[in-house]
Amino acid sequence: MRVEVNADLCQGHNRCYALAPELFDVDDYGTAIVIGDGSVTPDLEEKARLAAANCPEYAITVHEGDS
């Protein structure tokens, strides 16, 4: 699984960071960013889905599988 953040859609609510700080961080402008290359370990998959589901701007995409 992989996650990505669309910076053009992100409004800086930072719910993803609050829910999954292992996967997301915030840049100097308050925009969410993915930590690392966006790969999600099996133990964090539920957090990735929860973060995406709680993004009010739908700026987080979860890619199931290895791609």
C-alpha cells in the first residue's frame, strides 16, 4: 500500500497528521506531506485509510497493493 497527498487540494486541516503521524508530516506552510516514499507497512494500513477518510478536502489517495 502507498499513500500520497495532493498539495493542490490540501487546505492544512492536518487531520491526517493527527491520526497518523507515522505517515504524514506538515511543511512550513501547513500543508500535509507524506513521510518517506509513501509506502505503508501492514501495521499502519488502517491508519492510512482512516486518514484518507477523514480528509475534508479528499487530498489523500490510498493505493492498495504494491503500486
